[in-house]
Amino acid sequence: MVLVILALLGGSLLVPLASRIEARDRHAAHERLRDIQQALTGFAIIHGRLPCPSTTADPADPHYGVEDAAPCNFAAEGRLPWRSLALPATDPWGSARLTPGDGWAGHWRYRVDPAFTIAPVAAATLPSGDLQIRGHDGSRITTTDSQAVAIVYSTGPDREANGLNARYSATAPSYQAGEATADFDDLLVWLGRPLLIARIAQAGRL
């Protein structure tokens, strides 16, 4: 009887502990995503453009984690060029890749509008890639005036892209953002054109 009671008590403690760990990791992921937004903005201020994604798969390659040379390659889903931005390669649920055959679980996914990878980005630069971000109900979050020019997302605790994020398209980029649900735990942020232009102007680079 004592063993049964102890087992029940132990089980009841595991659930709150797991919830606290997940909450901690999600908070850390949000913090890192904010750092990534700031790093991308800083990169744009310094270089006059946003970086291309990284598509090099071999960890031994000197270009691993470095942005691809322009024009950006959108034939396959790209990763954040973490080495070009001096940032960690993975979210709180990820681990380092050791061989070209290792999976990309936990690595930041990154998509950028092609027009904003060409220097110099100016007040008149308009998006050309039609990056769309939608909510769980399919409604569009970004509009023509607040068009996203770059998106970054984490695949979350399940380490798999969910919803629209699991359907990579080279020509019709559509992504999903929103609160975590039973079948969606990705965390996504984006840079909007108005804010990026404003930050570049504030730095005296326009």
C-alpha cells in the first residue's frame, strides 16, 4: 500500500516538473529568437542587406553555418546562417550535427525575401518573394503594408515542423505562427519591412 501511494505521489510530481521544463525551454527559445531578430537587423545595418540562408550540409565544410553566396538558393529549405551572425546553431531542443547525414532537428529555419538580400536596401526597396505568415485558422497575419522580409522559426519540443511550416515551397512561401496547440508547437518570428527600413534609417544607413 505504501509503495502504491509513493508511486502515485511520484507520478503527480512528474507532470508539473515536465511542464516547468517545457515552459523554461520555450522562454529560452523566445529569447534566442529576439536575439536573432536583432542580429539580422544589425547585419542589415552593417552590410546594407539581409543574409542568404545557409544550405551547406557537411559540418566539416568551411562554409557550414555561413550564408550562401548570392543569389540565394531556395530550391531547398535553408537554415539560419548562425556563423555569419555569431549565434548558436540550435534552439533549446536541438543538438549539434556531426556528419552530413545527421538530421536538422532543432536547427533554426530561415527564409528571406530575395529583394532584401541585394545591397543597398533602400526606403524604396519592395518585397518580391511574397512571404506570407498565417494563423492557425488560415487568416493572413502579415499584410501588404507590413510585408515580412525574413522569417525564422524553431520546430519546438517535438523537433518537427508543424502545420504550414512542414510544407516547404520554393515559389509560394507560406508559414504559420501562433500559440502552441495539441498539434502545433513551432515558434516563429519575422522581420517586417517597415521596421527594418526604420532601423536602417535610424542608423544613418539610408
